[in-house]
Amino acid sequence: MALMETVGEPLLTTSLVLPDTDAEELPSHEAETVAETMLKHVDLMLDAEDCPSGPTSVIDCTGDMPELLREGFRPIDLD
């Protein structure tokens, strides 16, 4: 939220493979490996540290309260 307030605009994020990269190019989801691979394709990357691969959660933060649209591999409690 602090980043969005500082930027003053919505953020677009993705966990998809970029169009000009090969899915096999990313051998792991370790933060250092992801940074080495992806920082040549994007302007900014926030380090969430190492994380296992799997589906991600989607949270809508456009309303008064965040709404879970899709739960990923880790349970999310927004209460």
C-alpha cells in the first residue's frame, strides 16, 4: 500500500513468463535467480524472498476492503 501511495497510480504486476523469455530460462523461484533472469526485462522488481512455485492469489484492493478473487497455494485470511 505504501508503494501505491508513493507512486500515486495503480500497479500492474504479473507472475507470468515474459513474452521474450523461455519458460525454461527460469530454473527456480529463488529470489536471486528470478532477479538475475527478470531484471534485464523489467524496470523494477520487489523482493518477496524465496517462494515455492504454484498458483498465486489475486486480491482486489479497489474497494473499501480487500477482496480475495483467487486463492493461491497459500491460504489467505483478509479478516
